[in-house]
Amino acid sequence: MDNAEVAKRLFEMAEMLEFKGENIFKIKAYQKAARHIEELEEDINVLRRKDELGSIPGVGEAIEAKIKEMLDTGTFKAFEKIRHTIPQDIEEITAVQGIGPKTAHLLYSKLGVKDLQGLLKAAEEHRIRRIPGMGLKTEEHILIAAKRQLAEGNIGRFPLGVALPIAEEISKKLLDGTLIREVRIAGSIRRWKDTVGDIDLIARSDEPEKAIEVFTLMDNVQEVLEKGNTKGSIIYKGNIQVDLRIVKDDAFGSLLQHFTGSKEHNVKLRQIALSKGFHLSEYGLKNATTAEQIPFSTEHEQYERLGLQFIPPELREDWGEIEAAMEKKIPRLIEVSDIKGDLHVHSNWSDGHNTIEEMALAAKALGYQYINISDHSASSKIANGLSEKRLLDHIKEIERLNESIEGIRILSGTECDILPEGTLDYSDELLEQLDIVVVAVHGSVEQDSKTMTQRIVSALENEHVHILAHPTGRKFGKRLPFAMNMEKIMDTALEYGKVLEINSSPQRLDLNDKFAMMARERGIKLAINTDTHSLEQFGNIRYGIGTARRAWIASNDVINTLHLKDICKFLGIS
Ligand code: DGT
Ligand code: CA
Ligand code: CA
């Protein structure tokens, strides 16, 4: 067994003990040992041979004996014994958002729930609400979470667009009053990952214990999971877990870096630190020979001390960023302020809430130089799609507005449906009259991969088309990505010079980080649009930018960073 396997087994042991409602200190002891073993640089088998297992922090005599047993036999007796008393699929249950091992045990002992199907059934039959301490609300949350998990296998994670606003709301609450001086959102949210497991916050306060108290007493706290001196953990309204860590000293930068992760990034960073003679932790660097502790108040200083260029949070996934930082080759990533216009905007001519003029003025107020009014095409009946006749009126209205409004150019466009057989919803003659053509799949989303791929490829071959919007069609909690061959679609986009969209709607984030990276690596141009249906939704651009930054995208990869003059040249219009 290697370090990771030993750690995994100890974590499992802790989870099972928790399920059984065992002594919390015993559970924590297993977790602590597991964490330290996971982070060990040296092979645990080597340590064992040197008889130094006891030097691993958190490994006392009892756990040391179990590790030895594991290294000899691949498991340990206590583990096997407890394992047989626990239902096999219990992980399916603890994977549901908001259900920890303790609740899982309650559901099992009171209702005999031992897998996801059983959980769903219990919730639907309203048996959960009758367990003391669970109630109607909890039952509803469990029902939703269990269904979501069953539907998309996206186990217990929240869309960023749900988690980030909650994190911001809580940060604001914590900053009320004078107790807490600074709050930062860390973890996967700070990395702009599209789904997050929980919310991680760190804060600065001279009275950590009081600050934790305030945290656990906020409105909308459903459950307090942990309340320590510097650490708190709660379940917040919406069933999302929030972890808070508080420091008062000057290690704020080190703490922020640690809790921003990712874990993979941190593991690699620790190796770098070690090679320079330091141990890295959330408290900063510790000189391996003198044991001197060096805390950092900013992340920048800590990276610099390790001989690395600063690494933006979005890149911290161990996708090559540490190697790049060593060579000072981290690119300047795109920023919200680089965006010069939005190329996917709806008005009340189709399913938007505002007039074209209102959308244009809002965009102008943001400092944009242009927007594309891309209302839906005729086939999108539910979205009040524009008939050919109405599209002609739409073009005229935009002409009229361009004459009356100063300081922003309204491009006349469409979000034209790609029909099931791959033809477009408007004739070529009509498309030709538009400044810009965005195409997208809306209906018949269940097609097989071959049909869907050919459908999109056909659309991209059309000479009037500029942008493919939300290419995979996924919607969190509602729709999985289309079955499609992305390689083939990207090949076509590159061949025909078409642009792929990063749709910033927090329900979509489509392309996602990985696909956006694939597009960039191939030299395909991107557009980062909001697909806004109201004035407020222009603000969603930050989600698209976050996704693009995770894909290492720079401003010159993106067409809507072009100035008006240059975007017109790109579109071949005057
Ligand atoms: P999530 O919540 O699943 O979306 O992902 P993260 O990255 O927010 O992970 P989380 O909440 O478990 O922990 C937040 C950060 O704290 C993580 O990115 C790195 C750090 N961290 C947490 N646990 C460990 C650990 O066991 N080892 C190391 N090296 N870092 C950890
Ligand atoms: Ca997290
Ligand atoms: Ca966490």
C-alpha cells in the first residue's frame, strides 16, 4: 500500500465511526493521521522500515499498530469488523449534499434507508419529516438533493452561480460591526470552478472565538456542524455547508493561499517548498533546519519567497501552472475590464424583459462600445421568436436607435436556431442582412451524437454564421450536455473561422473550462457573452471571465475585447 491508499483507508474508518456515532475524538484522530499521511513526502513503507511511523504527526501507538497491520495485510481487523456492520451503498447517501455520516446513520437506523433509491422513496413518502429533529424543510432539501444526484450524477455539488452569491451574502453579514476586519472567499469558489462542494471563508479578527460565535448565530443557519476557537462550520439556508477559519496574526496571506487550494496545487507547492528547505502550511513557511516560522500577510510574498511568479487563483489546479510560474511564464489572463461589448443579448422582442434601447443604454453605462441584439428566431415559439417579417422590423428599429443613441453601436443580429436537420431557421438572404449571426441548438436536444455533431457542423459551414452559442447545451440541474463529438465541432470551427461562445449565464457556463482550454489550444477564437435577458444579467460576465481564466485565456483569444472598429472589420461590416 502507498501513502494515498493508507490515508484513504483511515479516512474511511473515520467516516464509518462517524456513521456509528462513535466518540468524536477517536474520529478526529483517524482523520488527522490520514491527512498527515496524505501530505507526507516520504514513502510510508520507508518510514516503517526505519521504525519512524511514530514521527508522523497524529500517529499514536494505536494508529501506528493499524498502519503496520495495513502495510502487512492490506487492511486492519478493526476496519473489517466495523465494515460488515455498515450497509454497502451508504456512500451514495453521504454523497447527497447536506447529509453527513451522522444523518445517514439516523436515516438508516430509523427508516432502514441504505441507498439512494431508498432515500428518495423515504422522502417521497414523507417518512423523513417524522424523525425527531429532521422536519419538513430537511425532508424537502433531501428530496431535491437526492433527485439532483440521481439525475446528473453530479454528486452533492452546487453550481457556482448558487454558491457565490451566498458566499458574498455571508461575507457581508460577517463584516457588519467591528469584530471582523476582513473576510475573503477561498476554496473552489475563489478558483471560479463551475461547481463547488462547499463554501470556504477566511477572516481576520482579534477575537476569533467571538467571531465564530457571530458566524454560528447568523440568520439562515440551519445547523452548526462545528464551533471551535478559530474554526466554524455550518449548514446554511439552501443546504450548503460553509466553513470559516479565523486568524488574528499576520499569516493571512498564507491562510488564504492554503484554503484557496486546490489540494493538488498545494501538494505540489509543498514539494517546491521542501526542495528549498521549508515546510509549507497554512501558517506560512517553516525553515526546516532552524524551525523558524515565516508567516506571509499576502499571497504574493509567499509565492515570491518560493521563487515563483504569482499564480492567479483560477489557475491553481496543478494543470501546469507551477511549472509555468517557475519560468515566469504565467500569461496575463483576460479580465472583465477587457470586454468591449456583449455579443449575445436579448430584448423584449423575444423573451427578454427590456427594450432594445434600455439594453443598449445599460451596456453603454458599463463602458461597452457595442452590443449584439440577438433575439430568438421563429422556431423558438416559447421564447416568442421573431418571424421573418418581425426580424426585418427588428433590423429597422436598430437602425433607428443607432441614429438616436450616441456612444454605443447596436449590432443587428439573431440567435438563430439550428434546426434538427442542421439547416438554419432563417434564409440565407435574410441572414445576409444582419451584422452578426449567432447560432444555437434549442429543440430536439436528445439526438444521438452522430446526428447532433452533423447538425452543428452543417450550421458552422454556413458562410453567414459567426458564433456558436452555448455549444454543449448543458444547464445545471436541468440538462446534461448534448451527446456530440467536440473534436469534430472544433475542427470545423477552426476550418471555417467560426467563434465559439463561453456563455456566462451561471446556469450554463458553456463552454466549460476544459472545453474552452481545448478551443484556445487549437487557436479557435472565443466570445464571452452573457446571453442576458435583463439589465441585471449583464453582471454575469464575471462568471464567463472566471471560466475563461481557468482555461488560461488571454484577451487576444476573445473577439469581444476588440474595439468597435476592429470588431466591425472582423464581421466585415462598416
Ligand atoms: P470543493 O469544496 O469540493 O468544491 O473544493 P475545494 O477546493 O474548495 O476543497 P475544500 O473545501 O475541501 O478545501 C478548501 C481548500 O483547503 C482546498 O482547496 C485546499 C485546502 N485543503 C483542504 N483539505 C486539505 C487537505 O487535506 N490537504 C491539503 N493539502 N489541502 C487541503
Ligand atoms: Ca470548498
Ligand atoms: Ca471546505
